[in-house]
Amino acid sequence: MKPVLPPDPATVLSTLALGAAGAGVAYGLGVPAPFLTGPAALVSAASVTGLVTRVPLALRDGCFLVIGLSMGTGINPEVLAAAASWPASLVALALALLVIFLGGAGALRRWIGFDLVTARLAAAPGHLSYVLSLSTETRADIATVSVVQTLRVLTLTLLVPLVVALMTDADLTMTARPGAPMALWHLVGLTLLAAGTGAVLKRRNVPAAFLLGGMLVSSVSHGTGVTPGIVPDWAAIPSFTIMGTLIGTRFSGVTAGMIARALGAALILSALALLATVAAALAMHAVLILPMTTLLIAYAPGGLETMAAISVMLEADPAFVAFHHAFRLFLLTFLVPAFLPRTEPET
């Protein structure tokens, strides 16, 4: 087996420069969540045109760590007390997932002509690495599943902030983040503890290990009042930008032809996901009187790390969002295999 070589430094620098340019343009134009959506859009476009784009694994983990720390700064006793109302919300999330998964798979079979297994794997609302591993054990079209899922995540990354802007009065410009920055020595201490926790979780093959490690450490320290304050902008904003850049690099090596074949499927799935998300959020907003911003981000089936970043940028309840996305991945672990045929279907 050939060893995995580190990315070329020039490739990394050009990729990060593109991401920074995308963030700057999006911020200047007033695009919602500019430091995430701008890099995602520009780097995706560059990758599709044939430019090789890469973000090193260590830099990716570092950005996940900072985003996790940022999520934990929103934890307080009032947030934890509100957790008693979450079971009803989890039921709403489960129902929305079923609608997206089964409804999306049916639409892909009927309107796009996918076979049963490819349609159901492509329609799975998240857990991409797990879905691709299932694809290798079936006769599914792995390339199609991968491109459709990647397009779905990109589309939701770009559209979720827009939907939040249309349905709420949240400030999506990121011109002023609430709260005073935490002391530098607090930040350094939390970072070291979170890095150690993330490394332990990664050795146990826990998904998004460094993001969860950062959130766990930060949640405990902020929930107990040991480390007040938010992650400073000089650390948070570059992390959001790298997160958006990372999303764009997923299109490296994907041709325009592959995207053209998968685009219709991705748009159908994204539209269905947004409809189900909005419906579930409206229902729970009426029943539980929770903020629409928090509900929309918690139910949107985008990537865990991406939705975590959006929750921090848009000041959603980080504990609520993180718990719901963790529950979504847990549910999909059992839901997707349950709806795959036991024998290879006829296509």
C-alpha cells in the first residue's frame, strides 16, 4: 500500500489564498455567513475547473478544535436546564429525516432514474464516510453517491444561512460577535486540554473528534464559570474560513460532467431537506417556543462540522445544535442499512 504523501506547500498556500479571497468578497458583498459561504463557493468553483486544492489534515483538525471551543462558550446553566424539552424535538428531527431519506430516494428513482441502492445511499441525509463505506459493499454507483452527497452538503452550506436570514432577524454579517474575548491564558489552556481530548477520541474512531473534544472541554469550563468569554475573532474567523475552504476542496478531481449528472439529484435532495427542516422547525417553534435560528440549524442535515460552524456564527444554541446533529448521525447509523435490500436488487 502506497503511503499518503502530505500536500504540496504551494498547493496548500494557493488553496488558502483562494479561501481568504472568497471570504473577503463575500464579506464585502454582505453575503450571509461570509467567512464560511464565500470560501466554500470560490474554492468549489476552482476545484471543478481543474485546480488542485488541498487543506492539510493538521490544519483541518486545528480549525475543528477552535470551532468546538467556540461552541462551548455558549453553554451555561440556563441552556442545560432547557434540555428537558429536547425529547419532543428529537422526535420531530427523526420524522424529518425519514421524509428526507425515503422521499428523496423515491424521487431519485422516479425522476432521475437511479437504481434502488444508489438512490437510497445518495439520499441519506448525512454521515458521508459511513454511507460511502456502505456503498463499497453493494452494487451502488459509488462515484455518483459521492458527488451527489458532496453537492448536497455544499448546497445546504450556502442555503441554510439564506433561509435563516429570510425567516429570522438574526445578524448574519458577523460584524459584531457578542461577548468579550476570553483571556489569552484561558484560551491556551483550553486549547491544550481540547487537543488532548480530541486525540483520545480520534484514537477511538469517534467522528469529528477534535470538534467534539473542543466542545466538551469548553462546555465544562464555561458551564462552571472557570473560563468566561468567547474565542477571539483572530482565532475564530480564520477557522471559519478554513472550514469553508475545506468544503470546497471536496470537489478536487470532480469533473464538470460528473457534476452535471449529479446536480439534478442534489438539488432535489436539498429542496426536500429544506422543506422538511422548515416544517419541523416551525412545528417545534410553536410547541417549544425555541428560537427559529437554533431550530433551523439543528434540523438542517448538512455536515456536522459545517452546521457547528454556522451555529457559532449565527449565535444559535450550541448545545442544542450539537446534540441534535450527533443524534442524527446515530440514527442514520441504523436507519440507512435497515432500508438497504438484503439481496442485490435488479436495476
